[in-house]
Amino acid sequence: MNNDGTLQTLAMNQNLLIRTDAIDALNLYEQSSTSMKALLRDMGTTSADYTDSQIRIQSLSLSVIKFRNTLDYLISRTLGKRKLQSLTIQNRNVLRLLLYETKWLNTDLEELLAFYPDVTFQDKKILREAIAIDVETTFLQMPEINRLSLLYSHPTFLVKTLLDNMKRGETIELMNANNQKRTYYVRPNRLQENTDTILKSIEDVELEQIPDVPEVARVVHGIDSIIKSNSFQEGLILIQDLASVLTVKSLGPQPGEKIWDSCAAPGMKTQLIAEMMKGQGTIIATDVYGDRVRAAADRAQFLRADQIQWLQADATKPMVLDADKILIDAPCTSTGILQVYPSFKWRLNKKTLFALMTIQNKLLDGIITAYQDKPGTEIVFSTCSILPHEGESQIDSVMERHDIELIEPFPFGDTGYPKFKCSKYVKRLFPHKHNTSGFFIAKLRIKQ
């Protein structure tokens, strides 16, 4: 065989393996409660040594999850009386992946079939019928919530919630942004020496400074070069979303203060608190899970955040009773990071939401009650969520039960969703407007 033939064979085998691994990941996702991102990491397809194959496997798998309800609807339309769940897991995911590649990526079906050797005649018939469906026309007669759910691949509960709190056009912009790639932000680790100019030293990277937050830069292109760089591997450069940085800026830790980060793991916000305190004062970082505390403490040591004291503790029953400022970065549905974790939208249900809301409520109640005799104590409550249930609703509720006042957080982003009492005093950040994760930030103070 000549060189051209050998290369063609290698390319064919590589393409076969990419689809096989992507389908394996999708099969595992259906049989577990783990996010697709975590499954891919466990499979070794998102390691720091990015290869073309790994990137492709990750892209295909996450994209199928991202558009899953729309793919399933189109496939179901071709099955007649059969249900999608009557197909094997393998069969379902082969059809989903093939349909995504043909209808979303506009790849010719006949070309793709070479990389899917086990596709049956019946599967091909299903795919051709699904590809031929005119989405816009088919969805036109549906109720609006169902139509938008399928057009933008979001669960109906999330679509309804957004429409109840945002204008229709903005809801569509947000859902569309959730289906795009995330924006990366980087900052130097100022706990290390001589890092102020280190971002400029990395080749093949274009950065854009954020005027309101000059210590942070948006990565225009070159995130792979940053991740591969020695500076990143050595902890001199950190990747942290702008919304996360703004949460800490809203807390405003000062040298000499005592800060309690109550739900601290994995510790990125805690590390930034340490930077802002410049080695002066006390930082207590707690988390309810011991393994997360140990991992965060190890990471903090690596980043030279030696000032942080790590403890395993349940913040709903406060052990730290003399902090000047407290950060409650509460557990939430993570609907603000659907760009990175699209599987979270399909894991969302009312039972999970209510359970998380209960934890958030207990955190606020427990901490505010413990500090009710310490006027002037400032508390920042944040969630990586676009749901008002985990933001404005929680703050309105806690304001009715406790003698606290609201302070405006760092002046960046939008005010809260309308119709809530706290709306003009809290902040919301969105991927479609601010190029950040979806975030809610409120700043409270125990009244004098």
C-alpha cells in the first residue's frame, strides 16, 4: 500500500474510533447521574494534552447532549407507533449522533455512514426522514413554550421560567448563548512572584482587558496555548470566569479583616480573597465534604494561598462566629454554566431544585441568625444560576425574616429580575449580555 493509501486508512480508523468513543460516552451518560463533562474527563478525552481526536470526541458528545430534546423529537417523529425508549441505548445514541452531524453540521449522510459500520437499513430510513423534517414549519403550530423548548433545546420548565422573568427576545438570546462555546477569562496569580506581565509572555494568544476589572482578561483566542503553557501548569496563570471574580469583588475583602468563605471548595474564590487581603488578616474556608476540603487545601497550597485555614464544616450550623465578612457561594442547579455543562439542563427537575433551595435557605437562615447580634457584618450570597428561585426569591424571603439591609454589589451587570422587592439592589450576569456564566449576586448587611 502506498503512502496515500496508508494515510487514508489511518484517517478512516481515526474517524471510526472518534464516533465509537463518542457513542460510548453517550451510553455511559444515559446510565449514570454524572455530568457528560465528568464522564469525558474520566474517559481521558479532556486531558491537558489536547489531541484532535479528543477535542472531536468531546465536541460531538457534548453537542448531542446540548441538543438532545430536539434530536429526540425529530427521531420520534419517524418511529410511528414505536417509542424512542424501545430502542436500545446504543441504537438511540447512534441515531442521535448521526442526526446531529447531518442536520446541525450539514455533513452528507452517505459520507458519514462509512464511520458507522453497524447502521441498519431501518436506521438509514429513520435518519433520512428525520433530516427531511422542516423544523421551523413543524414547530410553528406548537404552543410557544414547547416550540421554543425544541428550537433552542431547553427543558420546558426552564423556558417558562425565563419567559416569566425576561422579555421573549432576551429569553431566546440567552438560550441561544447557552448553546454556544463559553468565554474564557484569565488572571495572573498574584500570590506568586513576578506574575503581573506573565500573560503577555505566552505566544499565539490574544487577550482583551476588562476595563471595569483590569486584573482579568478575556481570551479572544488561544485558550489551548494558555492551558499548555508552563505558566498555567505551574499555577502562575488562573482561569476564572468573570462572574466568579465579580462575586469576590462584591465581598470586598480588605487586609486585616477576618473572612469566612462558607461553601469554599474548590477554592478559586477563596484564592482571590487571599490575593486581595495581601497576606494580612484571616481567611477561614469551610465545606461540608471532607474530600472536597482536602482537594481544595492541596490546590491552595500549590497556588501559595497559605493564609487560608481549611475546615470541614456544615455552614448551616455556623462554627465561625466572628467574621467581618462572609461569602455564601451556595450549592445550586448550575443553570448558569450550561455552555460548559449542557447535561445540567436535562438533570434539572423540581425535586432537585427544591432540595437545593432548602439548602440555600438553611445557609442564609443559619448564618444570619448566628450573626444577628453582630451589626455591620457583611454577607455576599451568590449562585451560579439563572433561576429566580435561587436568587431574588431567596433574598426577598430572608429579608422578611431577618433584620438586614441590602448593599449594592460590585457595579457590573444587570439588576435582578423584575417583580421582586430586592430587584434593584442585586446583580445578575448573563452569557448573552456580559459574556460570563449566568450568576446571581446579593450583598447583605446585619443592621446596626
